[in-house]
Amino acid sequence: MICYHQKSVMNNAFTRDNSLILSGRKASNVRSIIYSLSLSSPCTTRDIAKFSLQNERMSNAPIKNNESRIREQIYYKLITGRMDKKSGRKKGERYPGLIENGYVVDTGKIINEKNKLVTKFTLTFRGLFFALGFNFDVSMIESFLQNNSKNNLLCAYLNLALKNTSPKFIQDIFLHPIYSIIVNNKILLDGDLGFYFVNVSQIIGSTLHERVIQINKKYFDANDYEKHMKEINSLIDVTESLMSKTFYNVGEFNSWDESIIEHFYKSESEWNFYKKFSDDRDSRLLYEIMKSIINGYYFAMGSEAPTKPKNRLSLAKGLREHRRRKNTTFGSKKPIVF
């Protein structure tokens, strides 16, 4: 398990005004749980405890078993819920945990090294939004994307884009703009997150738009181009690489929705995990982001975005089967290309 020893990063831009889970003394432990899961999930509460303790120490000093055991008990109660009120009129009242509040999900059980059955957890769609409030260092971005791409399309998309760009590019175009919205207190985690999709997608599209304009300005400035030729060519390459992995079909969300899931989760086990532990709004967010990226790019190039982009997804398996049956029943027809 990787530990980063950067305690300051564990400070999250979300406050108790954004979510009830940050109210009271439990707030610091809630941040630690979500921070640990964002970089090392799916994992058990013992794994979360060890990860958190190691990062707090800012060193590689060994952790004592009783330390991780005590911390694990605290985290388990915060994740699953607890009976915490021991006096007063509401004695015995149950406090909902992170699972009930929609930030963490149980992904199943495994047998640990002591031959005991233990539960593994990962972040939900809402939990991922919370994690975006951490100002991750560039060195953490790859782990963050890999760990959350199993049940989140945005992370799967950025993880794929990362292969031909760089963590700094992903941070500048995607993560920092989203973080700026959170810092300005414009996202309420307890509400409907779909309400913020337009704001999130627009700020990403605007950031890319500005980046492309800057590249064009440097490229057509003879003196600037010669001075920064290597940098400019690199920026062009990473931007074009991102565009080659960006798919958007105007007015065809339903077919795009099925196809994009199959595009990122090719094996049956990957597809099943995503379907079981993802959120229905997940694909809509990525759809809006990809639309904004394409619009931002083409507007910066001085043209309108095409309604039929050159990068097109293959038809989803279900749609291919439906068309095969339809053609068999009603005769051969020329297939529609989305």
C-alpha cells in the first residue's frame, strides 16, 4: 500500500456547510476515511486505518497492532453507522454511517490473513465528489484515477487519457477547475449532484478552450514558437491525444451511454463491477464533460463543433443485437452510423 506522507493534502475544501457528515467531532475521521479510500480502494477498515496512520506519521515508522485496531473500530462505526447516544431523551439513537449517507459502498467480503471474513469498501459517486475536494499533489493523481476508475466513468476516461498526456495536464484541465468550484462553496454534497454537472462541465471546457487559444497564439507567433518550440509541440500532442479519446454524439445519449460503458469496461467482470457499484448519473456527467471539451476545443479553433465527431464509439452489444434481430425480421437495411 502506497503512503504519501503529505498530511496537509488531507485537508478538504468541503466544510460542514456543504455536508452534514462533516458536522461534529467525527469530521477529521470522515476526511481520513474518504482520503484513504480515494487512493487505495477497494480495501478493508484495517487497510484504511493503516493507510491513515502511516500518512499522519510523515515517516515509515511501523504501526503497532493496537493502534490500527483502535482506529479500525472507529472507522468501522463511522462507515456502517453506530449507536452513540447514551443518555437523554434520544438515548440509543442510531447515527447513520457513510454507507447510509451514500459516500461509501460495501463491495463484498474477502478472507484476510487471519482467515476471517472481512468487508471491503470503495467510494460511491458522491464519495468521489467529496474526494475531489482534496487538493491532490501531481504524484497522487495516477493512483487516484486508477483506484476510482473501476466504478466511475470520469476517472476511467482520465486514467486512459493519462497514458498519453501527463498528471500535470489532467490536474490543470480537470481537477483544479473542479477544485476551484468546491473552494468557492458552489457544491452541496447533500443535494442532487446532477444540479452541478453543467457548472463542472463548463469550467472544464472553458479551461481547455483557454489552453488551446494560448497554444495557437504561441504557435503563430514566430518568435515565441522558436523560443518554446518543444513546449508548444508537447502541448499540441497532449491536447490532440485527449481529443482522440473524447466521444460525443449530439442527441444520442442513450446509445452513447451503453457504448461508453462497454468502451471502458471490456471484460464481463469489469462490466459487472461497474454496473453494481456505479451511479445512474455517472455517465451523464461524463457526457456533459465530453460535450463541453469538444465545444471548447472547436470554438478555440474558430469553428463550430461538428454534430457527428470523427471519433465515434462502436455500437453497444445490446444495440447491435437489437439491429440484427430487426434486420432479420424486416429485411436488410443500411445500418445507421452514430
